[in-house]
Amino acid sequence: MTGRTTGGASDADRLARVALSRLGEPGDPRFAVHTAQMGASAFHDALLHERDPGSGVVTDVATRLASMEPERDLELAARMGIRFVVPGDPEWPRQVDDLSAAGEVQRRGGPPLGLWARGPLRLDRLLGSVAVVGSRSATTYGSDVAATIGAGVAQAGFPVVSGAAFGIDQAAHRGALAVDGPTVAVLACGVDRAYPAAHRSLLEHLAGHGLVVSELPPGSAPTRLRFLARNRLIAALTRGTVVVEAAVRSGALSTANWAGRLNRAVMGVPGPVTSAPSQGVHELLRLGAGTLVTSAEDVLEMVGVSGAHLVEEPRGPERQRDRLSLRHQQVLDAVPVARAAHVDSISRTAGLPISDTGNALIRLREVGLVVADRDGWRLAALAHR
Amino acid sequence: MTGRTTGGASDADRLARVALSRLGEPGDPRFAVHTAQMGASAFHDALLHERDPGSGVVTDVATRLASMEPERDLELAARMGIRFVVPGDPEWPRQVDDLSAAGEVQRRGGPPLGLWARGPLRLDRLLGSVAVVGSRSATTYGSDVAATIGAGVAQAGFPVVSGAAFGIDQAAHRGALAVDGPTVAVLACGVDRAYPAAHRSLLEHLAGHGLVVSELPPGSAPTRLRFLARNRLIAALTRGTVVVEAAVRSGALSTANWAGRLNRAVMGVPGPVTSAPSQGVHELLRLGAGTLVTSAEDVLEMVGVSGAHLVEEPRGPERQRDRLSLRHQQVLDAVPVARAAHVDSISRTAGLPISDTGNALIRLREVGLVVADRDGWRLAALAHR
């Protein structure tokens, strides 16, 4: 082993992290604590030589270290176009270091030892990224909205991060790809594997145009534990998490929960209250754990650089009424909606002289807001309320 | 005129309020200020004898007072089953006195001089009522949700208050009527009139079983100004306002705005983000001006007597996983989702001895959470994530 590579981590540190990441499960607090305290290389060597670094619980698996070949792992990975990025590398996405806080480590939420990455997009470009996650059993509505938000976020230059699952994940990726925008799948298995198998071509496409990321070494299989760990990583990598459809207790809500703990923006897209896949999102919003968003613009306002993506307040169709003088508005407000009234009655209601009221009514008729017949004046249909 | 009726306002006060309510528009700050300062009867007499009570603007219409016959108004109203309720009457809904705050008076939101009421429900029962309002051009979804919420609120014994317009208003009333629950229409015209005309039978039904209310004397026609004033009254009468569907700048949002100013609960029912009639509600929720609700239970939690209507947190279907021991959960979490794995690999992932892992796997197979084949163990389809 040689010393440091230019601007990156040392070879010893990198190789130690490869071996350790084969040894422990993602987020394991024992690995996080000792790696932080001793450094990866010293922790690795201590385990290898069975010098227990203070906590007996890790030695039970330490003997497996001797049989590992981290150089060969890196070499095989490189042949598949996979790189291993570790803290200190220029490409390291520093926002995931937020997982080093003691509270996160204790919840099995420690930082990853390193990230296996496949694809042209650089991990350090994910600083402004947005997670779009949700139910695997999404409705057509949910998929459409996820694709639209994915497209809008990616088109604004912010990478879309999701999990490559069926339903919302897939729709978010496809939305970003449709506008040739940056998009990233974070997996609960090795980046060389296709899970679900039906998404092999989607994952190949992401590896070719965007990025596929995992903290698990190539070859690793997905487990429930790894999905939960993956959710914390999606939250940590991104500036905010948008939940599009999510049943109560879904994985997408666990991602949102991590995002909240890490002070990322938590956002939810509402849907019909009669739709089960929207129930989890509504609960999130009802409890004030997230902000309601309806569009990519809303999302960008929540996560974007201040002032760069301000939402235009939606306005009703500009009304003719707004262009009237106050006096004319006053008369208009006094004209009956249903049955017609005479000018003297309208002038009393408006609190204005009869002559002024009459002049105003004539002007209002010219612009089509009131109509006159033999019973008097009433509002034109268009001007109701 | 005689003195005070038992427990109610004096006849002089009541008759003065009848005459004044024919003279001014609802919410007129001049009437509110002088009535509050002088009392209705003295203010009326001052106007009648053209002794300007300090503000020249009211004398322009004062001469009309002389021709009024408030006794006859009350008598004609009584023949139509209409009563006139004024402050001091046992039936007076005291919560509307919140409109006497100076800020409200200046916004044309002063308290009503009195309330014309038609129907068996008493106005003082509206203290715990809930307004359900929304778009006239409602979708089927919105109408269904409004009816369901109307039914749930009314069934819990809380009166439903709305306008009597097409769309959400109508659906809310019908929901309450379907469960024989209390429901109230607040009109922008006299309670003897049907607006819209197509709702004549609905209004007759409400007058027969619930209540129809207005601050405008019988015979009055609806105007835009009166709709706006009516909205403040709906907000003031109720403990909270639920907006079901509302375009941006709709009347329902003005009701919600009044409810917020009056420290009533403001609630919004979300819908598809692709649905224009939900856009105003989403904007309300996005800006934090209202709380998301999805059901009558949510609404009752927001407005109900503390603890009486607590919402049960929705829970996912109870999972078999939750009934497992921690050890069994640990093993389950280590079983691969897709390809099978052997017991030694699973025991390493779980961090448990092989024998314990094997026993756990057998138990997990018995309850259907994992399956075994010649390649090893994997999660059963049902247990995914």
C-alpha cells in the first residue's frame, strides 16, 4: 500500500473501508463509532489482529477479515465501471456526514463507510438534489405527478434521487430522464445487481446517463434492514424529500422521517382523501411533519437557492372587476344577482346619489357586467360573485 | 312600545334593529359603531329626528326611517314562520359578538344588528357548529367528500353550517340531512327568498328541519356585497370552517380568511393537485393558513370538545412481523428479498449464531414469512419490506 492519492483518501483508508463494508451491515453503530474514533485503517487492523478495540461485540466477525481481498474487490468493481468513493475524496458528498451526529449513529443511522457508484454523474453534484419517493403500488395519478415533479426538478438542474422501485420511484426517474435531466438511484443491494429484476434496463439506463449508488459492496443482496438503511441515505444525500403517495407506515415515510431528523425539507403531495395510497402523505401533512407541495415549482421553492425559484402565487383569472374604478365597483356590488332592481333601489344600497349610480350602471352595461331589462338592472351571468 | 320582554331585548331595541337593518348594508361600520356606542334605540331615534349622531354620512338615508313599519315587518315575518333574534335574546348566538372588535368593524365586518331565522333549530345551538363550504362548480369527488364530512359532523351532534349554493354547500347540507342531523343555511338574501331558485325545495326542507338564517330582512335580494358579508357571518357563527374545494380567490376562501381572523379553526380538504377546484385549498394549506383534514373525525378533533373526538392515528394493517420476538425480527431482517441465501450467510448478516438463526428461520417459515428452497432461504412475497 502507498500513501495518499492526490486530493483523496489514503489507499490504506480506502481498502480498510472496502473490507469493513463487507463485514458489517449499513449504519451499524459499532462500525460508525470505531471508524470515527480510530480511523478506518487502524480499526481494520485492530480487528484483523484480534486486538479488540474496546467492544467485544465486534470480534465475533473479525476473523472473516483475513480472507478478504479489498484490492481485488476494487479491481473487479472498476472493470464493471464501479468506483468506490470515500470521505476525503473530492467526489465525496459531504452532506452525508450529517449522519455522524451521535443521535443518528445510535439509531443505526451512522454515515456510510463509503459509496459504490456507477454512472457519469458525480456524487458531489447531489448537494442540491431532491428525493422523490413513494408507494410501489402507486396510482396513475401518483405516477403522473411523480414524473411531472421529477421532470421539473431535473430540468431546473437539480438531480432527482429515488430508489428504483416500482411505482413512484420509477416514475420520478422516468420524468427526469424524459427531459435528459440528472437522476440517481440509491439501492439496498450492490450497484451491479438489478432489484427489482424487471427494472434491469431502467438501472442500466441510469448507470449510463445518471448514477446508481449503494453503500453495499457489489454482489450484496437486498434485505429489509438494507432498505431501511438505504432510506436514511436517500434523505442524507438530498436537500429535501418529496413523498408522492405513501400508505401509512411505508418506506417512503421512513425516508421523510429521516429527512426531518436531518433538517432537510420534508414535502408531501396530496391526493384524493378517498385514495389509500395518499393516506400516509395526508397524515404527514396533517401532523405538520411536512409541507404541502403541488408542483416542481413548489418543491424548488422549498429546497432551491433563496430567491432563485420563488413560486408565483396562483391568481384567479384576472377579472374585469379589478379594472373598474372604486365607484363603479361600489355600484356593481349593489346590483342584485337574481331579480332586477331599479336605479333608485341600487343607489340606496350603494349609498350613492341616483345620478352617479345611473352613470355607473350605463358604463357597467357597456363592459358587459350588468344587463338592463324592463324590470331594471341585474348582474350579467359572468359577473356573479 | 312596552319595556323589556322576559329575558330578552327591549321592544324598542328590537324594533329599532329591524328598521336599521332595512336601512344599512350588512357589516356597515357606521351602523356598527353608533349602535355599539348609543344603543340601537337611541341611534334610531337620533337618525329619525335628524339629529346627526356625529357622523354626517348617515343622515343621507335617515329620512327613509320615517316610512318604516318595523312592527308590521315583525308581524309579516312571524306569519311566514320567521323570527328576528337580537343581542340579549336567550337564543342570540353570542359567538358573533367577536365581530365587534374594532379591526373587524373597520373591514365592514361589524356584528349583525339582528338575525332573521326560519326553522326549528335554535341559533344558540350553533356554538359548536362547523362550516363546510366550497366551490359551486364542485367535482363529484368534492361533493362526495363534503357530503361525507357533513354527515359525520352532524351525526356527532354538531350543526353543519353552509350557504345554500350549488356544489359543495348543497352537498354538505344533504350529507347532514341524510343522517337527520342539524344543518343551517346562511343566506345573502332574505330567508323568505330562494337563491338559487333551483334550491327552493332544499331551502324549504332546511326551514322545516334545520334553520335558514340571514341578517338581511325578508324580501332582500342577494348582491355581491351581501355574499361577502354573509361569509363573515358563517365564519363567526361556527367553531371552524372546512373548505372542501375552492378555486383561487373563491368565496369559500374569504370565509376561511374570516375564520382565521376570528381565531376559528381553518381546515382544508386536499384533492388531486391536477384538479383546478382543489387549487385554492392547496394554496391555503401550503401557506400554513389552514390544517389538512381528510374526514369528519379530523374535523371533530380540530373543533370538538377537548378529548371528546380524538382521532385514532391510522395504522397500517397489523403486520405479523410486529408479533415476532426481537430475535426473530433480527433474523427476518437479514433474509434476502430476491435470491435465496444459506443459513451461514444469514447468520453473519444478522450477527447471530448459526444455530439460533436456523431455529428462527424454521419458525419464520411456519408463520409464512420466509420460504426455503434448494438455494436456501428468502423472504415470502407477503413479507417484502
